[in-house]
Amino acid sequence: MDKPFAITLDPGSSLANHTGSWRTSRPVYVDRLPPCNKQCPAGEDIQGWLFHAESGDYESAWRHLTKDNPFPAIMGRVCYHTCEGACNRGQLDAPVGINSVERFLGDEALKRGWKLSAPAAESGKRILVVGAGPSGMSAAYHLRRLGHSVTVYEAGPLLGGMMRFGIPKYRLPRDVLEAEMQRVVDLGVEVRLNSKVDNILDTMRDGKFDAAFLAVGAHIGKRARIPAGDAAKIIDAISLLRSMEGEEKPLLGRRVVVYGGGNTAIDVARTAKRMGAEPLIVYRRTREKMPAHDFEVEEALQEGIMVKWLSTIKQAHESSLTIEKMALDDKGFPQPTGEFETIEADSLVLALGQDVDLGLLEGVPGLQVTDGVVEVAPNMMTGHPGIFAGGDMVPAERNVTVGIGHGKQAARHIDAWLRGEQYVPPVQREVAVFENLNTWYYADAPKTVRPMLDIIRRQSTFDEVQGGLDESNALFEARRCLSCGNCFECDNCYGVCPDNAVIKLGPGKRFEFNYDYCKGCGVCVAECPCGAIKMEAEEI
Amino acid sequence: MSFQPVHFYQTGTFTVGNRLLAQEERSVQANMERTNSLNSGHRACQGCGEALGARYAIDAAMNAARGRLIAANATGCLEVFSTPYPETSWQIPWIHSLFGNTAAVATGIAAAIKVKRQKGQMGDVRVVAQGGDGGTTDIGFGCLSGMFERNDDVLYICYDNGGYMNTGVQRSSATPPAARTATTMPVGPEPGNAFGQGKFVPAIAMAHEIPYVATATVADLRDLEYKVTKAMGMRGARYIHILVPCPLGWGAASQDTIKLARLAKETGIFPVFEAERGEVTGVLKIRRPQPVEEYLRLQKRYAHLFGKKPAVETIARLQAAADKNIRKYGLLDQEAN
């Protein structure tokens, strides 16, 4: 009588009855591509690192993140986080504050001194990287991790490229920039500062490099033909921002007019404000048409920066400018009205876009340059074998995140090319759309707003404008992630199956279907919060 | 009060489990070691709400009773699909009663245990009786009322799917108004089940002033487990009435079982509350209010309301009934969730 309590007969178990034969379609677990990941120009696995952050394991989160992007503290400050625009949670309440969690992880890494992991083995190959900006340093990092010997040539005196010479301190404190750059150097990347490459082929030959990645930033300000008197003070925006990094700060006078409507124009105006000037932005179209990001325009306006919309500068004089008013035509283009006015100006800053100095490419056979940028194949290689390029100098949107993404892509392709192979990116997974989710299961949780520096200090100092999250609210924000398309082990499928046909494999191991008993009702698919299960027709 | 989420963890506590919760805060169903009282291989239809509800409830009761539990089971779907001789899906001591006497059988088991305990022949064992709405609200109602008024130490669980489903979907006294069944066909001036008939047994159970009465649905697992566990912590007659959608009888898609239970609660059609000694002590608030139409449209048993000429007046009467529940039980809260 070795029977359980109150059992006298051997029961015949219903396990003998394989109800799986009823099924006409079967549930299968899938990993769909979250929209944030799809959107990220640097190719970060955002949902993946948030998953670690949710459990408070910030180091794993940071390590997962830095597989794709070695600069989370920089990203968490200057990235335009288009991922948040794609976030499915935006359709529920507000997008997850991905950028603020990324910054928290980046800052946490700097605080705790976490190091990037060194390459497993040396390849013996030598790679030249030109330019120590976001794209070049990203490539250097990824190439180094793949075991290659990397030397970075930088024309300027410091690391960072446009992140240093184009982005003001109040958006990116220099200690953060330096710390994240140094971490890459610590991996064994050789850096040569004040070393402008005049001819890429010569440098490659002299240094016995197997391949090169060119990532020269757009450091040359575009000029506009504005008739100006001898005494008129006209400077370009990018030179101004660069001189902010030096010992001698530029002299702008009190009334500074900034001409242009991009992010650089805003940066210059906000910089001038902090130097005690009264900046005025002159832009030929309207606010809606302004290429600058809306939040930057908003922050500038908060700081008391004035903007003159629908205006062009016709002439510059010693202490004044002649402005012509514009009007938008039917197609939205600004047209001159013939109405003029004069405004006072001690200096005029031109923020009309930038060009890349492509001098180093002269005489390189096979290259194709269109509209001031170098054409590259999908593998980031220029028309000259072994020379790859990315960042500002190739046709793409110009921002830090795009540059970092180019660096990563190029590194993978260079690595494959050196072995005579071709890097084949993984097949893009099906995107997890909002309709895949069952949002009932997500508790309502408003977005955590980052603290902003008070307005007086924003107008007079270069202190960082946007603060970071602390541990408790960063954790809260991470946990707002819906984990779109990827199982986060909520046990719903395991719980809701009327047939007990889902096997729980244990923490971190997810689940399996027991197709002997699964009847194919589809309740698990309907009740999966994140859309990580789908039905497939059975072959009959 | 009913179960209220206290922690914020990514999905709150609406999901079955949560890797971020402490072990003791997780649901019984999330446990890899759960009893699986009603095991695989049973012959319930695809997406059966009753099979799900029974496993939820009995697993929770087993957990609360530390595995020392006996269940009496009325004739009905649950018995037929789980135990066709010589097989059974039950992994607990389980006895099949007649259609109408399961409450009395459970009373007898409880009495026998009481005597054996007095004689020192056994330790504490708890008793559950369970049946469908037919076996509870119609055929077994006399025995049930007797069990209540004697305050026998039994937890009675009714799985309400609104009809006699395994015999071919006939009307019971729990079939809602306007619903089509085999015996309330959608013909004549008032198609479907009549308004103003039938009964709501939780209210009748409350009238007996027994220690505990609660309603639940298969859509709110945490609430269901909370109520079963609470009931198991009490002595005397206790009654839990669980709404379990029936894809066959309701004419619904098999994957919509939980969705329908959720809509029944969110529309106010099925009030989810608990009561002690005849007084309501807690309600599960509506989180995302919806019109009854959202619930009705998914079910073919109401298809006659949405023909070429929608039965606007009938839908309005059903909405009024839901609104009455919302008023009566205070289901809406400005600070819901």
C-alpha cells in the first residue's frame, strides 16, 4: 500500500489521452524585433539591456548595452533618442525613458569604474582609423574587441571630435566625454593626437596598415555670400564652438546674431547667452520648418533666446545688419517680400551647415565623391578596396548616434573583409507592433521626468542643463519597458493554459509547449502581454 | 478589500507570475511545483474556461490546505471531461457525486472527518465541493442551501458558464437574459433567454449569512487565488462563484476565453466582490470601463442582437443591468488601479 493519502485504487491517468491530436494550429514562441531596437541608428538591443536593468542588475545591462555602443553616458546626454518615438508604450501612456536609463547606466559605470572587456585573441592585423570622433572611436572599439591592432589618427589636440568641438558643455560635460573615450583607449587602442592625415595612401603604406576606416567630421562651416563692410564681425558657428574649448574665449560683443535654424544655431545662441551676450537667431522660415530638434528650440526659448522668423540677412555692417522679411509661398518655400529692416548686431555667427575636409583622399583611385561626401557600398567600403568610411563624411543623417552605428557596421565589415569573407547581418526579425501586445497586463505608470537645471543658472553658466535619474527612478523607468516581442518570463502562458500544456523550464530558461496535450486553443497567444507567441498552422 | 497590487514591477501584478517579485508574493499558478490538480489529457473543449478555473481554484485550495484536501464533484462538464472511466485528470482525492447532491456529499465527508479527528484517527483534512451552474443553481440548490444553513465546514465552488453545456447547451437558471441556448432559441418577439428570470446565487448565499461568499473570474487569477486562500483560512460554509466562459456554449473563439471573462467584469455584467456574513466587504474595481456591446459582440449566443436591424432596446436593457451592478456594488472608482 504505497499510495498517496486517501487513494485506494490505482487511477488511470488522463495523460494516456494525447489531446494534441485535436490541434489544427500550434503556438510557437518567437522573438520579435522591438521597434526601439529597429529604430536605433547604433543598433542597440535596447529591450535586451532594459531586461537586465529591470532586475537591478545594472552591470549586466551595461555590458549588454556596450556590446553595441561603448558610450552610454554620452548617448544618454546627446542622442536624439528616436527610439522613444518608436516605443510602443507611447501608444499606451508615454514612451519609456530609454535615454535617461541609458544615461543612468553610463554614469553608474563611470562611478563604479566598470571596464570594457578585452579581446579574446589578437588577430595580428593593423587597422588605421582617421578621426577620434564618435564614429572613429566606435570603430576603434569594435575593431579592438575583434582582436585587431588599432591606431587612431586625430588632427585635433583632444579626443572626441565633434562631440567636443560641436556639442557645448552644458549638454555634454567634458569629464564624461573624456572618461568614455579613455575607456576605449584602455583596451589597447593607440591614439595619435595632433596628427592630421594629409594623404591616406601614404599613411597606410608607412604604417603598414591592412585596412583603414575614415571618420572625419564636418568641421568646416559653410559660408554664405553676405555683403559686409570691413568692420563687420562675421564668424562661423563651428569655429566659435571649437574656440570655446580653448583658453581664449571668443569675443562676440553684447548683441550676437546667429544665422540659421539647425541644432548648431541653437547651440551657438545658447552658448552666447551663457557668455553674457544677448543672442538673436535669424531664420528664413518658420518654427515648424526649423531643422533643429523641437526640445532644443524649446529649451533655448526658455532660456530667453529670441528668434526672428521668416528673415534673411542681406547685408552686414559694423554694428548692424540689414534684414529682409520673407513670406512662405504655396509650396512652403520662403520668398522675399522687399520689406527691409535694420537690427543692431555686434557680431554675426553663421550656422548654415558644415562640410567635411576631404583633402586626405586626393589621388586615391576608385573613390567617388558626391555633394561633398564619399560614396560607400552597403559594407561601408569606399570605391577603393580596404578603405572604409562612415560618420559625417558619407551620405547619411549627421548625428552622434548615426556615427557610432557606422563605426560598428564598418568594424564588422572590415573584420570580415580582412579574412576574405563577407559579413552577413542576421536576418531581420518580424517587428513587434502594438497590435501584438496585450496591454491589459501592464500597470499604468507615468514617465519619469528628468530634473532640469534652474533657468538662472542655465542663462549664466555652462553647468549641465538636464539632470539624471537616481537609482530608484531609473529602475522604475526601466520597468516601464513592455518587452515588446520578447519573453520576459511573466508566466502568463504557463498559467492560462487550460490543458496544462506549457512547461516552465525555470528562471532564465523560459518555457516550452507540450505538444502532446496542447489543443491549439490560442489562449496563450491572446494573453501573452508582449507578443512573444504566435500561432502557426499545423501541416495536416 | 480584495487583492490590491502593492508593488510596481513592470506589469504590476496583473500577470500570472513576475520574475521580479519575491517568491512568497508570487501566485500559486506561477509555481513550477503547483499541484496541477486537473492534469493534461482531459477532454474539455479547446480554450475551456471551466478547466482553467478548476485548476486555478483547486491548486490554490491545495496550496492553502498543504495538500490535505478532498473534493466532491457534481455531475456536469467538469466531471465528464475529466474522468471518463477508467481515466482521470484529477491528481487529488476526488469523488463524483450525483448531479444534485454534491453539497450533501461534501457535508458527509466533512462530518466523517470530524468524527475521525475526534477519535484521533486522522489529522485535519479540508473539503471542497464543486459543480457547474446547473448542478449548483438548479439541480443541487436544495442541498446547497442546506449546507449553508447548517454552516457545514465545506468550501463550495461553482463554475458558472451559464448553461448545461455538455448535454448540448440548454438553459439554466444562471443563463443570462437574451442569450441563445438550445432551449431559448432566438425566435419570437423576445428572442433568446427571457429577462426577469433566473437567479444570482452569490446573493442568495449571502442571504444565508454564511462566513464567506465571493465571486471571481478566470481573468483575474491573483484575485481568484486570494479569495480561495482566504476562504480556506476560514471554517464553516463558504461559497465562491467563478465565471468561466464556454467557447462552445457562448459561440466564442477559443482564444477569447480570458478576454470574455475580463470583459464581463470590466463592463459590469459580472460583479466581482467578496462578502462576509452577508455583507459586501470588497469589490474588484473596473479598471478600463467598456460598454456591454464589446462583450456581447464576441459571442454568437448574442448574434441575434446584431443582425441587419440591431436590437437596440435589448442591448440597452443589458447595459442597464450592467449599470445597475456598477451602482449596486460600487464597481467604478475614480482612483481605480
